[in-house]
Amino acid sequence: MRTLAVLCLLIGIPALAANPETAPGTYLARLSAARIPADAAAVVVQPLGEGVLRWSANEGKPMNPASTMKLVTTYSALHLLGPAFTFRTEVLADGPVAANVLNGRLFVRGGGDPHLVIENLWLMVNRIRGYGIREIRGDLVLDKGFFAPLKHDPAEFDGEEGRAYNVGPDPLLLNFKSVALVFTPDTAAKVARVMAIPEIAGMKVPRTVPAVEGGCGDWRGRLRLDLNDPMSVRIPGAYPLACGERIVHLGALEHTSYFAAVFRALWERQGGTWTGKAREGTVPAAARLVVAQESPALASIIRDINKYSNNVMTQQLFLTMGGAGGAPGSPANGGAAIRNLLSARGIDVPELVLENGCGLSRVERISAGSLANVLVDAWKSQWMPELMSSLPIAGVDGTMKGRNVPAGSAHMKTGLLEDTRAVAGYVLAASGRRYVVVAIINHPNARLGTGAHDALLEWVYRAG
């Protein structure tokens, strides 16, 4: 016990009791070994009901929570929108259809659907054909009035403008605006075959790249992807055969251009013709409905958001909550909706700073104590099963699958930025007691703190 007390004092956290089980010694030791100072780490361990552990450090300090902020957004959405809420995308026409020809414009009105994937658009294309349209003699007009005009610089956060995690929101977000380049090695031909998914009309991608022997290593760097012209991808490097099949996800195209190019590829692949162009505009009152596409229910969508920490899906949700009452969704209104909900539920969060609700931000802030209060309230609420089932399970799935924590012991959202590591969620101890656990590190050495967080979760599992 004396060793633990000295360690606690060295990193600035008081030893709270004489029993070595009442303070997470391995957690503290790993923080110290990573040279993470006391004021850079915040922790709350709080029982839900009867529990023997209760421990905290810096619980009131505003911290950058990284992706654990998604818990606040998805919790709020369940209360403000409801678990059965769906997003609606509509296709409308303003001209007559005769002999399978639409003599007029085809409109697509976005409803902010975070899960409008390529399969949904394929189904919409086939339903348009089922309506009796084979040829479109007019423009494809994309109505994006569901959100207020948005400014998004994909390179602003970290300079990686072509990476899929930096894709910004859009009322007609399609397939996360992502292009998957699939590299499949062909050892006999000494090449890697390249396939772009989905098919993008007009996009040029090399069908093969040279393959080389040797270890996999920095295979992406060795490809030397050139995305200066995203419609003409250049790959001057080589692909290591030892890598097997790998995928690079790109998000470099602009939203309207991406939607139009994917739509054209699907439309023409189904034998349709289209002589117009794509542009943005507003659906006229006289346009008639051709197809309506509903998203999966919100309870299903938040599983994708939290299990796999999807940034742009969370931003879609954040903006949608800001569109209550028919006004276009905006970041300011989304933040206000969340703050009002927290206040109405008796959760005081004076330090809360919201930018996009997903945690891919340098400015978002919440304290470990406030985040724990949200989780405690969520546990008591009618939507607890929906939120709980959306969280990654330690050793089982999502972003917790590979963590060094007893399998099945924790439902835990993770957060990761260059200078941030965070976990927040619920731990079921071996005793059968359940705890809320929130732990956040903000420090240049945060990448070395993952082991400390795993040790904290195991301590709660063993000692709780």
C-alpha cells in the first residue's frame, strides 16, 4: 500500500483509502510510465446502485472527449427524435412521362439520411424505372434545403482532405461520400488488381499497379496515391504482395458531383439514358412524388455511429436535431437543442462546448463528471437498451474488439485523437455490480495511455 500511496502523490492524485483495492494502482502506474501528468487525466468511476467502488480525479475539468462526445449526441437524439425516427429521401418529377420518357426535371430532395448507402440508391433507381421512366430529358436537381448552407474544409482538421473520416455532412449524403479502392494481389501476374466501389461515372482508376515482394509495412505510403484530380486517380507506387487484399477509403469528391456520378453510373448500368446535367435547386410545389426512401430506424443507425465511431453520420444527426420546427438544421441549432435537453433533464453542463457533436474537433469540451452524469441519466431512461446496445463491447466488436479487457465486461465508447484518448460507458464487474466509467487523457503522450485505460477498466471489473 505504501508504494501505491507514494505513486499517487507523485502524479498528483491522492490515495483515497488504506485498502489497495480502493485505488486503481496499475492505472496510475501506467499513466506515470507514459509521463502523463495528473492534470492531463480525468476519471470518474461511479456505481449504478449498490457498488463498492467510487473514485474520481479532475472530474470537473473541461476536456476534449474526442469521439466519446458521440454519446452525448446519440443520447440526445434518442430523446429528441425517438428510437423509431427515420430519415426520408424523396424523388420527384415536374414533367410528363410518355413512352418511358420523362420530359422534365427529376428532383432528389435530401432529408439528412446518414445511412443512404449505394444499395439504397440502386433500389431508388429501380423504383424510378418501375414508375415507367427509362429516359430523363432534363436535369437532375438536388434539393439540399434540409440543412442550412454548410462550410466544410476537409483538410482543416489534419490536412488529410482525401480521407473518408474527414467527409463533411450533407442533406444528400450518399454512401458517406466514400470511394473504396480495393487492392487484390495477383502473384502470377506480379500486379495488384484495383477496383473502385461504387462505380463513379467518369472516374479513371488504374486497373492494376505493380506488385513487389517483401513485408507489408507502410503499404499505403508505398502506393503514393495522387488525388490532385480526384476524377483521375494516379498510383505511381507499388503494392506489397504480402499484404493480401486491402482497401483504401477515399472521400475526395464534392458531394453534388459524387451523387451525380454515382447516380449516372447506376442509371446507365440499368439501361437508362439521361441527357441533362446535375445541379442544386429547390423542388417546386407542383412536382409529383415518384419514390420515397425511408432510412432504418434511429435505434439501428446509432449502432453504426457508436460501434464504429462514424463521424459524418453523427454530424448528420447533430444537424437534424437542429432542424426542429421545420427550420434548416445548423450546428448552432443542434448545439442549442442538446443543451436544452440536458437542462430539461436536470444535467448541468456549464463547460460543454459543441462544434459538430462527433468529437472530430479541437474545440469540443466536456468534463468527465458531466459525461458520467449523462450516462447515469441514460441508464435510468426509457431508451437505455437502445443506447446500451449501440456501444462497442470489450473483446467482442466495434472499436473495443481488440482491447486488453475481459471479454464482455464493458460496453464502452472510445475516443482517439492525436493528443487524446478516452473511454466512456458501462462496466459489469465480476461481482454482478455495474458501474459508469469515464476516463479522458489530453496530452501529447495520450497515445501511450491506452494501456492505462484498459487497466482502469479491468480494475473496475475485478474489484467492483
